[in-house]
Amino acid sequence: MFYRPEAGHGLPHNPFNAIVAPRPIGWVSTRGRQGDNLAPYSFFNATAYVPPQVMFASTGAKPDRPGTKDSVAQIAESRVFCINIADGALKEAMNASSAMLPAGVNEFEAAGLTALPCETIDCPRVAEAAASLECRATRIIRLAGKANHMVLGVVTGIHIRDDCVVEGRFDLRRTGWLSRLGYHDYTITTELFEMRRPD
């Protein structure tokens, strides 16, 4: 099978998200003039080691946030955000926070989560998260297509839940790394193997 995206794929569901998978989930918390917000984004990844940097992309818009969603709108105001990492035990809370709620509704409360202050930025973080990355936005880039934006940031502080440090390593094998596949599918990774680069 071959198709050109602009011509359509002819399948019942778009295969693109399922092809580029699994994808880590950036659970983005922000603070803005309308309050605190929390939303998961599966177009998320780390982009550099020194200084540590991350990106996430937001697609689509809300009627009460013309041309974008709450996260990007609030980052444009504050220039800060926090990436929270959900493990398998938090899958239901992560999903609950993806509801398309009106701007100003607090997803921490709606999902039954605890908001704690960050250390280096004025932003909440998810207390229950396996890890949280406090970030200062460096760029918000408008991408091709309607209401597509990419947010880049430098990590200024890192929180790791104590039980996620095992023998000196960040390790989620007990509860699993939560990732997005395609369609409505997710996966929880608990099985690892190691490979070293050739010299």
C-alpha cells in the first residue's frame, strides 16, 4: 500500500499515529491568567542533553482559545511550563485530564490529582507523577496546517519520585512507562533489554 497524505488513505482510520509509535506522553501543566491547566500531549520528546531540552506539539484548537489550546495559550503568556511523566498507575488520571474542558477549569481537580508548586518556575506540577521537568519556553513555532504549534523549552529543574530511583537509575519497571500508540491505543512498558553501541 502507498498513499499520499493529501489524497487520503482509504482506510477506516488514519494510520499515521500508529506508524510513529510508541510515543512518550508529555503531561503538560501550565499557569495563566485563567488559572492552572493540565493536558497530555503524545507529540513529545527530549531534544538535547546540555542544557537539557524538550519539545511538545499541540494540534487543533478550542472554541474558547482561538487558533490553539489552553497549554500553548498559557505558555505564550507565562513563558514557562512543566512536563510531568505518567507511569502506568496514572493512566486513568492522565486520560481524565485530556477532556476538552472550558478554559479556566482546573484539570488537576477534575482528574483527582495533587498540584504542587515548582521550584524554579511559577507553575504547578503533578505531585503523583513519576518525574516532572520544569521548563522555560525558548520558542513557540507555528507549524504547517491549521492550529499546529511546537513548543521548545529548556529544563530548569527536575523532580523524580523517590520510588522511581532504583539502584541509581530512573526505573519504572514496577509500574511501567506509559506511552501512546495509534488510534485509542496505549501501552505500558515494563520489559527492558540493553544494547551498547559498537566501539
